[in-house]
Amino acid sequence: MNTESKPLGRARLSQPFGWASAQSRAALGTVAHCRWRLRFTALAVALSAVSLWACSVPVFRYALEKWAPDTYQATVFHRGPLSAAQEALARDLTRDGLAGRLHANISLQTVNLAETTAPALLELWQQSGTQTLPWLVVRYPQASRLAGSIVSGPLAEATLKQVFDSPARKEIARRLGQGDSAVWVLLEFGDRQRNDDTTKLVETRLNYLATVLKLPAIEAQDIAAGLVTVPEGGLKLAFSVLRVSRTDPAEETFVKMLLGSEADLGPLREPMLFPVFGRGRALYALAGKGINHETLDEAASFLIGKCSCQVKELNPGVDLLLAADWDRLVNAKSSADRGLPKLPILPEAAPEVVTITGTPEPASPVSNGLPATRGQLLLMAGFTLAGLLVVVFWLRKN
């Protein structure tokens, strides 16, 4: 296996391969997909042109601090009133139940089949292909525009246990909360040697990237504006790999979630790699021969580059369903990074008497207009909004 390091090209402001098809990315090791490159590079240029006020905070850190996870949709189908035990199970899918205590990004709706006439809900129930009630279906967030579901099963404790958490998801949240720039989840497939070779390739390249990639210098104005809570120099570049077996019963829902994060991943019989960053956002999947130096370089460069577009929906990726108190994790890590300020040791000295003479200078006049910095921010915000509207129109047209 060739693990020879090669120099990096210029860091991308956006990731064209992230929005190409999974089959295209899986074949990147042997086929040049120029059409995808041109199409999505053009979109990247348009987005970068929109972002007149790009902040200096890296994408992975801005996502951790500012991008709230999208909410998964849980639907409980029933006919007639729920029993007390069933109501308790359903309540666990709300903010007042277990989901709220675990800070899981999920919401609940209950559907009484004896009363509802909504075509979309009836179709969703028919797709479950069962007559068992009550029945739980958990779907991807609306913002993802993914039609599939990650859970479809009876409303029972065993089903809920799979919904909220798993060992791998818990480890991802722990690493991201501790400051990892990204956790690269390797979804295994095939024999052990093949997965070991893929892991070695990824780890070797990521270790090399950690020595050559440089985090952007965070500007003081971005710290003052609250775009990042860590002090200047408080960020670190750290990548880690987490292997997940497709056959692990404890990860059944998580595996299904990853495979459904793009419409065409299911048929691929290859090891897959998902860079997860921010508050549990999977950037996209690399598969088979698409897991190579070039694609790893591009994904890593995007994640540690400046956040050129702060609107989450205009960035690639799908939020995962995780149980994590992100605000607490971010604040705890930020406080630890800051530490206590070092106070200077002042020498003892006798008090000194100073005589002030002369007339005081006149006070500076106060400007009647807006402060320059605020006016500039409003102007740039207006340009950015106009540019976003242009991009949305372009996306709808194409």
C-alpha cells in the first residue's frame, strides 16, 4: 500500500465531491468526474462570492458553537387511546421525557389512525407494512430532504433504546466535545484485512495532514463578536478515526442512519468513511477507492478552513441523531481552555503625590450617526442577504 505523502493543493472553500453521487465518489480512484467538478465548483464560487463577510473561525469550530442540530421526526401511530404505559413510552420521545434529559435532537407527533385523514401520514403508515400498533417511525430532519426512516418498529423500550444512543454515537459526542476537529467514522465492510488496510491508509494520511495543515488565525473582531468562545490560540487541529461494524447489534440504528444519509449508499458494498464534525454533522460519505489521499485532503481542508458561509443549510452534510448536551460541552471546554488570567506581580512602592495644572481639554464631539463598525456590519449583512437570495434562485432554477 502506498502511503507516500504528497504536498497539498490550495485549500477548497467548498467541497464539490460532497454533493456528487456516492457512486461517483467511490470511483474517484480511477475515473475523473469532470462534470461534477465543474458543476459544484461553480456553485462553490457563487457561495464564496456571496460571503462578503467571511469569518476567520474554522468550519468545524463554528459548527460546534453555532449550528444547532436539526431535529429528527418521531411519529407514533395508534388507533384509539394509548394505555398509560404506552403514553409513558411516547412521552420519552419529548422534551419532558427521556429525550429532553438526554438532550437528543428529536421531536414527537402522535397519529390516531381512527381520526386522521392526512394523506401524507396515512401513506407513511402504509409504508411500514404492518398492522402492529402502536408503531414508531423515526425520520430524518426535514432540512435534510431525505425521505427514508432510521427506525420503524413497535413502540417498546427496546426500540427506544436504539433510537437515542449507542456506544459509537456516545464516543463521537465525547471526542467532539473534548475538542476533536472531526471524528472520521469508518463503517466497515468485508474481511478484516480490507478494513485494517483502509484504517491504516486513513490514519496515516490524517496524521500527515495534522503536520502540514494550519488553522486560520482567528481575528480579534470575531472573538469580540462572540463567533467563537475559545481565546486566540486555543484551538487545536485533531483528527481521530472510529471504526463501526455493520453487524454490531448495538449500532443497528446508527448504521442505518449513516447508510441512509445519502440516497445511493445502500447498494455500495465497500468500506465507507464519514467525517463527523460540529454537533454531530456527517459531512458526506467516501467509499471504496474514493477513500484516498485526494479526497481526504479536500475534506480536511474544508473542515479546518475559514467558515466562508455561516448558513448551515448552504453547507454539505446531514445532522446525526445524538444524545449530547452540546452547550454544556462547549462551555466546559472553553472555560478549561481559558484558564485563570495571570496577574502581574507589582512591586510595593510609597504613594506618589501628583499635582495637575492647566485647563482640561474639550470633550470630543459625539457622532450623530451609527458607529463605523456597526454601519459596516449592517451594510455587509445586506449584501450577504441579497447574495443568498441569488444563490437560492439559482439552485431552484437548476
